[in-house]
Amino acid sequence: MAGYRRRGPAGIYMKYRGKVHKFGDDINTDDIIPAKYLHTHDPAELAGHCMEHVDKGFVKKVKPGDIIVAGRHFGCGSSREHAPIAIKACGISCIVAESFARIFYRNAINTGLPVVSSGEASGFIKKGDMVEVDTQKGSIRDISKRKTFKIEAYPDFIQKIIKKGKLLG
């Protein structure tokens, strides 16, 4: 099963499972969605151009629920909220990276896109691996290689934003 969300006994319980699309360090917001497409806020239109600077065929490879795993400073650059909107709209359920640009991290949460930091996991997980991220229990599991990584669980208020799908509106 690709990415999924469900309720558990403790309330909101979210897991994301999908195939990994791997990227390196310093993927900036212009790499995620080129500036020439910022004339629109239409998620479908943005999704069609997601990551085209770094992987021309990215949107054709993504299946609903897939996961991006990246290196350091993912989402650096300008503070455009178009970037996490494009990623979410093309079907990515979650992003794991060694680190995120602070404004991208918050924009992702505010648009309902789960993002988690783990240098250990981002270095270990490879392109094509099947991965499961549990934001309530605080774990990343590389199903393909049978290895689990501990991460910080999301607090309830962030779980609620993600469950709602966005902060506002």
C-alpha cells in the first residue's frame, strides 16, 4: 500500500509508506518549482513542473504515497510556499532529509506536507527503497533493508495540521 493515514488508539496516528526518490544536498526552492511557474497557485499545474531542474522525468516516476529522501538544506533559497505545494500535489506523501531550510520546513507543515529530519536515515536509504515513516511514534523504517531509525515524533498540534491537510483555509 502506498502512503496512508489512519487513526489509532491515541488519537491521530499517521504513517507514510512509499518508494524512495533520492536527492542530494542543497535542493533549493527553484529546483523544486522553477520561478517561471510562480504565476499560479494551482496545485495541479505546480505539480506538473515539480523537480524538473534536477530530474526531468520526476513527475512521471512518482506514484501516490512515494517519499523523497534528501541530504542537507532541503528547500533552501526563497521562502515560496509553492515548493511544498508542488511536492505534495505530485503525490509525495513525506520528505526525509538530513536537514531542511527553516522556512521550507514551516511552509511544508503549514501546507500539510510531513517533513522529518534524520541524517542517519538520509545517508542510509537508497533510491528505490520502500520506506515507512511514522510521525507519531517517531520512526523511519527502511522496509527494503530491514533497518529502523529513531526520529523526533511530531507534537499533537503538528499532527493536527497535517491531518487537516493545511494550517489555514
